[in-house]
Amino acid sequence: MRIVSLLPSATEILFELGVGDQVVGVTHECDYPPAATTVTVVTRDLLGSGLSASEIDSAVAASISETHTIYQLDDDRLRALAPDVVVTQDLCEVCAVPTAAVEAAVCTMPKAARIVSADPHTLDELFLAMAEIGHVVRAADVTAAIDRLAARLATVRLATKRRQRPRVAVLEWPDPPYVPGHWVPDMVVAAGGHNVLGTSGQKSVRVEWGDVVTVNPDVVVLAFCGFDLATSIDHFEHLQDLDAWREFSDDARVLITDGSAYFSRPGPRLIDGVELLAHGLHGLATYAPPAGRMMERIDDRWVDLGA
């Protein structure tokens, strides 16, 4: 079977299910697992580089208003790959090529491909999305792959069940601030926190600083959508200059992580994200991360929790 994945999380799911060798096309953002970076790329980013967080937000809003996407699909390359299955999503117009554009491209193929949309809205729905994709691509290891991840999640939930729950505020974007929805509030709860920003299963929401400064978090987690750890730290430098940020985070511990890898993508590494949070919130040695995954702001410097 020949599979094209138009979503980084779907690519990660396909490799987790053991069918990575059948993936013949991916997006320009598919960077995990490493084997995915050797596969033919069929999309490109329409946004410029070197933008601030505020400029990125404005550029995304303008691009979606004008073209309904921030990605361009290479229709010719997609047709040349002749996929049997194309995996995409309808959940977020900022996250992937719109399904309508995929359908239009598929309609021009000599042999029509089956389009499957992976749209988990909550953490538990991740497993349903994996099962659906696995069924369509006829993966042999679907149940075992899901069971492995579900067991890890259940273990974290059990380990944190009786611990005192700190008030946790996750920020999904620095400027303007976005509070998370979908699976992120579930991740906080699973890791033993009390989520104080955002609603499970709902969309992420752009807010004003005045909407969040009064939530009084014990812990602030910076998990910026689409940013790795180093890029997130760069954007923090602007954030810390804001009076509202200082008011919001004044009495809280501040953690920063690779939002792109462990929070933004509804794939297998969400479970890694829950384990990261469990260590960050409670210091559980069982979930101490490798270096470079999560840091804490202590005395005006970042301390690697995996060091």
C-alpha cells in the first residue's frame, strides 16, 4: 500500500503502527521519526521566515482569510506518487492542507485514493484516531500499539491520582496569548494537575492578557504550538518584558517545553508530553526526561529538568 500523510501527527501514528515503510509522501513539517525526513515532501509553507510571534499570528490570520490555508500542496507531486491512501484532517485549518484541497487533487488522479481524516478532539480520542487509521491502512499491529500507549497513560494517571494537584496554566502561544483546548487540558489532568486555562475538546482560544492574569496558577507551562524548545526560549525573551506576563506568572513556577513535539501534534508523543508534565509538576523520578525536553525558569535562567 502507498500512503501519503499530510499531517505530522498522522506520520508519527503511521510509523507507530508499523507501516512507515509504506509512507511515500509527507509534509515539510514531518520531522519525526527520523526516517520520515527521508520521504518525498508534497507541501510547502506559505508564511515567511524570521517572524515574531505576533507577526506569525497576523500572517496566519491573513493567509487563512485569503486562501483558507497556510500550506501549498504540490498537486503534481502528489499525483506522481499515486497513493492508495491520503491521511489528512479537518480539526484545525492552521495545522494542515484543507481537506477540500486534498479532495480536489485526488479527483484529478488516474486512480482515486482513499482519504482518511484523523481528528481527535481529546486525549482519549487519540486512540480512536489511531484505530481508524490503522484499519484503513491495514496495519497488523494496531491493538498492540494502542495498548502500549494506553498502558503508559494509565500508569501516569495512577501515579498522580492521590497527589495534591497544582493549578496549571498552559499557554499555547505567547503573543497574543492563546489558551489551549482539545487534548491539552486532558494532559494536565492526567499528569496530576488542575487545569485552569482552556476546555477539553474545544478549540484553542485567543485571549487578552486581562482574561488570564487573574487565574493565579501555581505552575505555568509554555508549550508554544509549532515551536521546538530552542525557538520557544527565543520567543520567551519578548514575553518576559510584558507587565501582564509578570503579573500572570509572578508567584508561579514557569516550565517551558517543546510544544511542537509533545503538545501540538495529536500523535503518540502526547503520552511523552503527559510524562513530561508528571515530572515537571510532581518531580516523579520515573518520568525524568532526557536532556533538552523541558526546562524550568529559576533565578532568571533556564534549568534543564533532564540534566
